[in-house]
Amino acid sequence: MALRNQKGKWHYRFQVAGQKYFGSTDLDATEQNKTKAGRKEAEAHRLVTEGKAALLKLELQSFNEAAEAFLDWADGKHRDHPGTARRLRTSFASLGKFFGKRMVNTISEGSVDDYASWRRRESLVRDITIRHDLHALSKFFKYAQKHNWCRDNPVRGAELPSDSESMRMRIVTTAEELIYFEAAQRFPNLYDLGRLMLNQGCRPDELMSLRQVDIDLNKRVLRIRAGKTNAARRELKLIAESKSILARRVDGGAWVFRGKKTGTHLSKLNGSHEKVLDAINPCAKCGRMLSEHTAKRSEGNDKDCEYQRAASLEFVLYDLRHTFATRMVDAGCSLPALAAILGHSGLRMVMRYVHPQQEHKDAAMARYEEYLASKGMIDAAATKGSIQ
């Protein structure tokens, strides 16, 4: 085996069983890089001797072209869970913009880190969003490796943002709830969906894809038929307000929440939600509400400015589900029952909603002491004046 300097890059050339193999190490032909180039040459030789010579002849494919093929594959792979495919496409809208026509095999760990920095700088997104993007990119590279478009998955060596934000929860207070829903009345779909989330604990996509045949108003039952797990497919008892909301929407059609196109259901309400938050939050620059702003700065009026929302009352739609779960715990709902209502297969996820105060713990111990006394396990007289 030997290394050669060709056009300023170290190239290798060797022969195995009478077959010649050669290629570039992509390293500058300097003495400093010679050792690294030698290791790449040795790795190439190992692949050939192990019968993996095809990996040395990568098919050149631009990122956008490869991404299109990957997303088409994902649509079929996740046919039963279209939300997963939609999330991948959301991430790839930004990934495609950044990597564009670059060849897939030229994207390095450094390139991935550069993407994360670009997303923070250009889009001002949170780390959890970047983390989702990089998970999507990692799936893409696994697909690309199988199609011989690259040898490695550079996401594995890149610096992933912390997942601490993925556990974030914003519990909406009663006062905030009143303010939000008063403003949301101008968006009937958003208003009804938000109320159902607070009343029943459903995921937003479960409600938007809810079919009218899955509502039984006489039995006050709502059935969730689709889900990634058996636990997600469940039956929920409707409270009075939920029954009233659904009674208005059940009219013999297909979907509870109809989409704009005939025969479709709603897929997102983020735009309406953002408009409500704009309406109830003051401007970060001048402190006035959106309704008090003009669209453009009036000539000669320094008090007018372009509205920029302050994060006084800020939450995502999913936080209404978190709020429901927290309120259920406060109301005394057992954790196994709450897990079943939320569509979780275990207790780990619902433990996030448990924030017992000291008085809650004291009351639980008092009930336990009363139980022991009622069973004759302890002296009933000894319990008087003990735990209050």
C-alpha cells in the first residue's frame, strides 16, 4: 500500500486478489496529515478484505435530492402515524435550506454543528427544536448509508443540545385560562379544541383527527382509535362542557374538526394560537397592547412602534394537556388512572405532574394511620391527636 499526492490531496492505491483499488482520503497532502491518511488507507483495505468494497465507491447525491427520497420513504414507513412524517418534513424545511446542493458524503460533524449554530442565530429557535432537527438528520443518514450515499453518520459525533427543555411544562393558571379563552372566542376551532384538551386531556392531534362516529353523546363517550400504542387507543367519559361542545359539532359529517379542503380534517391551529397570544400580551418595546399599535410607524409619531410580543403569558397548545394532568392529580386522581386517561402505557410520564405539597403528604399519612387503626393493626386510642 502507498499514499500519493494528487492535486494537493493524499490518495491511496493498493491491490487485493489482483483487483486494484484507489481513492482520495480528502486530506491535504501534508506531512502532518500523512499518519491520518495512512489510517484511512488501512480502513479502506480492511473494507475490501471484508467484502465491503462497495462502500469505497459512494454514489454522489446532493442533500436536497437525497432528502426528497428519504421523505418519500418516511411517508410510506410512517403511513399509520402521519404525524411522525409531518414532523420530519418540518425539520427538513430548515435542513434543506442549509445543506442544499451539498453532496451527502461531504457533510461532516463540523457541518452539523454549524447547522445548529445557524438555526440559533437565524431563526432564534430553542435548543429542543434543534435537537428534533438533528434526530431527524440522524435518521436521514442511516437511510443514506444503506443507499451508499455516505459512509458515516456525522450526527453521532456532533454536539447535541440538552434535552432538558423536552421536559418543560407550563401549567396555565385559572386567571390565565380566563384571559386566553376570552380572546380565543374569535377562533371557534381553537376555542373548542382548547376547552376539550383542558377537560379531557387529549393530545391536540387526537382531537383534530377525531371522527364524528367516535362520539357517543348518549353514553357521553369519546373514543380515540388511532395511536402509536395500545394505551393511546382509549375511551374517555365526557364531562358536561365537553358534551355540549361536541353536540354542536356532531352533524352527520366525517370529522369533528373539518379542514379547509372537503373531506379533510384540521392538522394544526398554531397560527390561531399565536394570534391569541399576540392579542393578550403587551408589546416588549412600549408596553402597549397589539390593538393600540398601528401597522406602521406614523410619520412624526415616535410613540408608534412595530409590535413585538412580550412573553408575559406564553405557552404552547400542548401545555393545556399538561394543565389537565396537573389538575387531575390535585383532584386526587390515582396515577394509574391518569396514565390510562392520558394514553400512557406506564407511570414514568405521569410522574411529571406530581408536585405534592407538605399538607398533601401530611393528609396521606393521616389517612394511612386511620386505615391501620380501622383494621386493628395499631391501638386506635394511640392515634388521637397524632397526625392532623
